[in-house]
Amino acid sequence: MQVRSKAKQYGRAMTASTSTPELSPPITDFSDFAPTEITRDRILAAIDVGTNSIHMVVVKIQPDLPAFTIVDREKETVRLGDFNETTGGLSEAAMDRAIKALKRCCAIASSLKAEDVVAVATSAVREASNGSEFIDRVYKEVGLAINLISGAEEARRIYLGVLSGVEFNGQPHAIIDIGGGSTELILGTGEPHRFLSSTKVGAVRLTAQMVSTDPISDIEFTALRAYVRGMLESNTTGLKGHLTDAEPMQLMGTSGTIECLAAQIATERLGLVPDPLNGFQMTYDEISRLVETLRQSTYAERLDMPEMSPRRAEIIVAGAVILHEAMGLLNAESITICERALREGVVVDWMLIHGLIEDRMQFQKSVRQRNVLKTAKKYKVHLDRSQRVAQFAMDLFEQTRDSLHTWGNLEKELLWAAAILHNCGHFISHSSHHKHSYYLIRHGELLGYTETELETIANIARYHRKSAPKKKHDNYSNLPTRYHRQMVTHLSALLRLAVALDRRGIGAVKSVHCHFDADAHVLNMEVKAANASDDCASELWNLDYKKDYFEQVFEVQLSARLVT
């Protein structure tokens, strides 16, 4: 059976380097997600494909602590944010530079025997008109799968990265990360974050849009400051709204821009740049004086400053203005440098997914599941009913694994999320609610998922009823690969049966058991009623009504009967 053999191939490809916790809804606590006992040291490479640069860290993870040590770093300025002005996409030259850098990163990771390379892309690739084409090209030419993440997810992982190196002691800390295309603001105490935001102001973006003079003219400088303040005001106000009057807030800064500014102030104050910079403090007054120095400096003069690369010298004025305005809006008198950020957050997230972390970051282990349930509550999903459907979906997935498909635990988790949220579109309207569900899931910024995973979940939910997936559907054709389209096709077919098993929404079916007759190509399904006097006629009728799609997808016949 060609379709099934293809699915097995895709299933192996996905599960070879990724494992996720077994899910068994309904989830009332998260004790099921216990860490696995793996004591050997593990090598992981994490790559941040940013607007200005590509950064990689290679770490040795010691699961018995648990902790990780950085064993190598690689950085290359590729300027992905230098968009083609005509198309609004990544330029060919920028993509060529990025691919060469990624090949070097992968070669280094291989030489250090990394068992996995996890890459995330942020603002530039998110917004480029040809971002998906770039991701596809990297996969074909480098063999590296890049995960596109939202601004909110980027902020969450920055928070994880900072927590891996700093103890907050339960006190509120704000974190600012100034990138090439966006600035992230986070508030947390070391427990679940209180506030996450991502604003489209970055050093590369603003330099390209607003700076054309050298040194920057008074007119451009005034316009730049006003624009940054206007863009940041809403999110800084939102962050402060999550603080009580009695709580003092400390500000921490991450990213190359802030570290470069710290190098200037350290040189002025100490006569040298501390190594490491981690923990170095700058005051608001020192930042104010530095901004004045930078605005009056030419590019050549900035290039002579400590730790100033040619590309950094081009964009540092805009970066300094972002930091200065953010500190003013937050009423922050000082800022402390933290050298851990997104890349380290990617490492921590990998450790969480693979069950290697507990204790003080245990709250993050189930971030995906908790955000799905939070979203379900937001859109007033009937959770009891959705959890029954999700349980049936999980049972069908397991009972047909290796006979009709070989999808792995990651795909199972995506199916669970789609099952919980499949009816959230009722929040908008009953009519075409499956289409509304797609939109709400896709644009709800569920934390913990990549953009591709969100697209996959939304599509699975979209096809729980009515039309089958078709190439003419934009949401389906926009899935990045044939592998993802195959996953949506298979898992939505399972979800349709799960929905049918709760047709009346009263929990009429207690359990379901499937047995595949390979010789006859028949999937025999035994349905057990919750109440012995209930014939489950509606559920059996609905199974029969919806089975055509399932039978077509898996090339089998479905035979369902009620058992006592």
C-alpha cells in the first residue's frame, strides 16, 4: 500500500531525533511528564538564525545535574535583514551567505559529535515574502530543518535561556533582548512568566528605515527616538501593569547590541572590557551619555570603539536608542548583562522536551499542554467533550500504529492539541466552525510550538469535518512539505472517527478497540457503550457516515460494531 508505506517513511524521519511525552487526556495535573533517567553526557548544537547574524552554541548536557556547559560558539554576520526592496523578501546574496554559514555550523557540530542540531529562525525569516522558500532551500542544500518561531515564542525561549544562568530568587525581573528585527520584553520571577511581548523595532530594521546620514542628523535622530518610544510604549505599559506598587523590578539585558554598549561603558569606567560581561551593570545615566556620544560619531569613529565590528558600527545608534527609550519607559535606573539568551533557551527547551529537567523549571515541562488548555478555556471550548474526543483520538492513534501508520510521539501530541481545540471555532460561529477553528489556532500564538507545528495543528482541526484536504485550499497547500501534508491527511482522518464516537456529546461510548485484519484489509472496531441500555445508534451511524474519508486515506475498510 503506497500511501501507508510513505507514511511509515515520514514517521521514522520525524521520530528519529525527537521524542515527546505520552499524552493521555484529560490532563488535570502534569505528573505524567516525569523526566526520563538518562545519565550519559549529550552533545547538542543550537542555532539562532537572526536578522543580523547566525549564532550557534554547542553544549555538553549533563542530565544527572541537570546542567549544560558551552563547549563551542560560532557567529557570522549574514545580514538576512537586508531585504530585497522590490520583493520584500530575503535577497539572494543574503541567503547565499546564510547557507554558507549554516554549512559551517553543521560541520562544526558534526566534528563535535552533536547528536542533534536545533535551529530556529526569527524576525527576518518570519516577515520575508520568501521565508518559506529559504527554509526549504536550507533543508535541501544543508540538510538542516529550521524551525520558524513567533515573536512570543522567541520571548519565551529567551526567558528560558536567562533562567538557565541567573537565579531570580522569586523577585520580578524584566528582560530586554534587542535583535536586528525585533525587541522582546519579558517579565518573570523565575516561575511562569508574567508577561511576554515582541515589538517590531530592531537595530537592523530601524537603521535601514530611518538612518541615512553619518553622523545621524538631528532630524533623523529626533524621528528615530519618537518612533521607538511610540512603538515600545504599549508593551512597556503592559509589562508594568503586571507589577504591584510594592515590587521593585530589576532589568536584565541580552543580545549583541546590549553587550556592545556595555563594552563601551566598561572601557570608559574601568579601562577594559570584562570577560565575561555576564553580571556587568550599566546605569541609565551612563546609557544616556553613550547615546549622545554615538549620535555625534561618524561610522569610522564608531568603528574604532571597543568590541565594535563593521556591521555593529552601522546599526549601534538605533540599538542604543531602543535600549535608552525602553529603560526610560520602564523607569529602570540600571540594567544588568546576561550573556545567555535565545540560543541557550533553545537548549533548555530541548532538555525539557526530552525529559532532562525538573526542579525549578518544572513549570515549563508541560508548557505546550497547558497553553492548549488555556486556549480552550479562552474560546469557551466544552472541555469535557473535547477531552473525550482527544482520548478517542489517542486510542485510535495507538491502536492503528504500525498497522496503518508509523507516526511517532510528536505527531501524537499534535493530534492531541488539534482534538482539544477542534471545536474552538464555535466561539465565532457554528456555521463553518471548522474553518474558524483553523484561524483561531493558527493565530492564537500557542506557546511552545513552532510556526510549522501550529500550522499542522490548525490544519488537522480544520479537516475534522466537511471537505477533505485539497491542494486548492490555501491553508493546506501552505504546509511546508509533503511530509506535513501527509501527516495532516492521516491524523485528520483519525480525528474524524474520534469526533464521531462522541456524536451526542454525552459520553455514550466508554471505550473503543481496533484490530487490523491485514489479509482482508479491514479495520475491525469494537465500540463499548458507557450504559448497557444505550445502543449508541447515533455514534455508529456517524462512524458509518464519516468512514469514507478514513477508508480512502488508509486504503482499508472500517467495520464497527457495538459490544457489551
